[in-house]
Amino acid sequence: MKFLKFFSITVVFLLSIIISFNYFADATGNYFNSNKNNEKLKKLLLSNNEVAVLNRINPFFYKLNLISSTEKKIDTIICGTSKIQNIGSQTFVNQSYLNVAGSGMSFYDVLFLCEFAITKYNPKKIVFSLEPHMFHTVLETKEWVRLSNEKIFKNLLQTYRVPYNISTKGDFYKEYLFNLLNYEILRNNLKYLNQLKNLNTKKFITDKNLIQELSNKEIFLEIYLKDGVIKSNMQSIYDKSNTIRYLAGNSLKRESIYVKRKETQLEKFVEKYADNKEIVLVKIPFHPIFYELDKEKFNYNRVEKFAKKISKKYDVQVKGNYNFLLTQCEKREMLDAMHLLESCIKRLLRS
């Protein structure tokens, strides 16, 4: 009898903790199971053109599932990280494309998803975002590669000779949230916390009017489209130099080394497809302040030289410029330190 009483009290206590956590601490669903989030998003996109998300999605597994489930002819594949995940119909008008880029992905995440999509769709064109930070790693022997099973990982090892550890339990946003959490616009989530709590059962929003209402109140949303495009509703903070310097400072604090092996592996990737596919390497610009503070530590010039070498050797196109001031983009198109509106990237690709 005492045991049953103790057991009942324990269950009630644990349930109280879970309910309290979900209501007070996790109003936006940041800690909600990412696999369930991905599945829910996938189902909603079957009947909706776009879905706004208040909680985290695991971009790697989401894009992996997207490639697996998309059964149509694809002529253009877009590969990279958050810097290029927002380009789609505005850039590729009346074209069949799939955007497999995603935020927080490592060099090998990007290569794997790109290779997976190319193998499945045999596209005519590959747009690959060439990013200086991609060639660096915090600890060379422990770069996270988020793959779903050992067989896929072994295949990647064989193709690229990757000497890195694998973990599906690592903090996915370890190298990305330092930037995302400091977006000035995200601080308004605290201001509107009560409203977000009321939306606890609506972590996925399909009502366009509600999306607009939250955007007007500067509540940050990521908006997912059927074609793999992921857009945010944030407005430009180009002129807020203190915020940009703060972001650059966070970047500079990271212990980082340049991994020469990644140049070899990317060149091998380009060599594999250069003869029968159009390959475009695009350099997405950084905010001028961020560019000046960040370029030496993260070897922007070295990546520039590598791009020129690859372009000449394999006759592939290189578009864009890491220095925003050397592009034709407008200030309003630079959202923060390193993310742009699609209209700017479209201009870079057509220059």
C-alpha cells in the first residue's frame, strides 16, 4: 500500500514537472522532439504551400527526408547552409529545382546531402554555396556529421575518406546558435512570451494572416516551403553596427583551425561532376563590418584563391563576392551579418 502511494505521488510529481516545463520554459517548443517536429512539418506541407514554425526543426534530417520523399524531375540542386537556404522560385523561374541547404550544417552534411540529391535526380545544374567557415572546424577530430545510419556513414567515409566521429545525439546548433540567438529581432520573443504560450498548441502555423500578425510584432519565424526553401521573417539590421560587431566578436571567440583536407574533398566532388553538369560556386557576401573583422581568422582570401583554382581547372562558374560593398546588392537586402534576401542572391547568380 505504501509503495502504491509513493508510486502515485512520484508519477504526479513527474507529470507536474513535464507540464510546467512545456508551459513555462518551452513555450516555443525548443526542446520538443525534433523527429516529431520533422514529421509534423512534412505532413503539413502536403496540404499547405508554406508552414511557419515556432520550434526547432533538425534541418539535416528534414532535408534528408525531403530528398527521399520528393518524386519528380529536378533540374537544379541548391547545396549549402543557411546562407543559401532561402533561394527558390524568385531565382529559378519556371524551373524544376530542390533546395537541400540548411542552417547549422557542417561541411560533410552539405556534401552528403548534395551527393544524395545528385544521385537520385541526376540534375543538370548544381549551385553550391562556397563558405569560408565551412573549411574550418573547432576540433579537427570531432566534427559532427549527422547521419541516420552506419551504412550511409560508411559510404561517405569511402567516398571522401572522412576521419571524423559520428553522433546523432550532439547539439545540432552548437556552431550556429551563437549567431541566431543574438539576432536583435529574437529578443522580442521575450516581450511577447505570453502570446507565444497561448500558441503552444500551434507550433506550426499555416494561417497566412496569423503569420503576418506575428511578423508585424517582430516574433521570429522560419517559414518552410515545399521546394525545400526556408525563409525567415526578420527585417534588416544592416545599420545596427553594434549588433554586427557583437556577432563578429562571437565568431572570433571560437577556437578554429583551417582543414586543408576539405579543399581536396571539395575538389574531388567538383571533378566528379564537372564534365556533365553545370556547377556554380557562389560566394555569399558578409556585412562589411563582419567581413573586415572576420576575414583574416577564417581565411577568406585562401578560399578565394581556392575558388579561382577550381574555376580555371574544371571550367566551373564562380559567382558573388564575400565583400558586400563589392556587390550590387542594397543595404535592405543584408538581413544581419551573413544572411541576405533572395533578391540579392539572385542578382549575384546572374552577374
